[in-house]
Amino acid sequence: MRTTTCLAAVLVIVARATFLQAQSTTSAQPPVRTQEISTKELETILETRSATVLDARPHREYAISHIPGAVNVAPKPGVPMSMYVSDVAEIGRLLNGNKSAPLVLYCNGPHCGKSKRLADELLDAGYSNVRRYQLGIPMWRAAGGVCQVEIEGIRHVLAHDRTAVVIDARELLAFQKGTIAGARNIPRSLVLDGKDVGEVKRAKDDGRLPMEDHNTRIFVIAEDATTARYVAEAVTREAFHNVSYFAGPYATLRTFLTREEP
């Protein structure tokens, strides 16, 4: 009986110590200073252009794939990559010194600290309207959002990732006259609204789309941004969640890619 009583007392003491330690750890964490927004709220902000959406990641990462409508600035000088943070001074120039301008920050999802660090630095510098899309680009993609790629991002990926797929959404005749090396044609005119329909369904069956790896990077190019985005969104509806479109004209991309990299 005494042994049982002693054991119970020990368990109570251990449980209390564990609770106090957890409470102490929680209270030691810095308080959240900025509001988080949902994917739906971000979509509304982008549609209405009611805030500047800032991608808080390094420029190359931004160039490879970013949320359409987001902007990017240079890093804070002298900071190691492990503690990367954007330069508040550059943001000031972007906003013409308006510290009350609405800002939304994002980076690489819930475990990424870049947007949190930047939010703190902005608040310390006197910015008063800072929010975070902490779900970041992983959740944007998971929710079916397409991304945008910059011209230098395409060149970097094609030089380093042999699995990447380029979809040329121009019409067949234009595609046959010349395209990016290795590109596959899915003409915009044959892409239908919905899922498992039209040319996109055929591309799933004939190998133009990488059906055995839906994580594959897919870039959609066309004569204009509207066409490229439409086809990119159609591909995304087929559960490909690493799809980006190039917003510039095909001719510009072709000229850039055929130049030697400096």
C-alpha cells in the first residue's frame, strides 16, 4: 500500500513538473505580433490589389516560382542564408516611404521563418499595417493555385532539373515552326474547362504530362500571360501542384534562352 502511495505521489510530482516546464517554454516564446490571413483572404487581396504582397524569399527562389502579383526585394546585407530576411530599406523605396501602406508577407509555409523575421523588422521600423500569409507557397499550391515564373527562373531550372516539363500552349502550327528544346504542345484552343476533358486529358494519356510524378515542375509558356495562365490552371486541376506560367511573350523567352548565360 505504501509503495503504491509513494508511486502515485511521484507521478503527480513528475506530471506537475512537466506541466510547469511546458508552461515556461510556451511563455518564453516571443508573442505573435502580426495577423495571419487565409488563402481566400489572400486571393481577395490579389484580386482587388488592396495590399502589396511581398515574397520574403531569396530572389532566385522567387524567380523560379512565386504567387502571381507578388513582388520581391533584395536581402538585408550581412545576414547569413540560414537567417535570411528581406531588406526593410528596399521595401521603403518600393512603398515610397509610406509606412502605413498595407503589406502581406509570405514565404515557404508554416515552418518558414523568413516572413516572421521580416514582419518583426518592419514593425520595429514603424510599419503599421503588416500581415502574413504564413501558410505560404506550399499551401497556395495545395489549394490549387498556380504560380508565376520569371524568365531567369526558367533558364535556371532547365539548366539544373532534367525532370522539368515545358508546356507550349501556342497553336500547333506555331509550335511546329519552333519552340523551346524539349517542350510539349497543348494548344490553348483545345483546352476545355473542367477536369479530365479535352486536350489536357489526352496529354495525360499520351505522356505529355508526367502522370507518374505529380510533383514534377511544369512551366507553361504561350504568346501572352492570359493564355499561359489559363492552360496552367487547367493542368493544375489535374492534381499537378507545381505548375507555373510565364507571363511574358514567347519571343522574349526564346531570345533570352538562346543567349549565353553571363
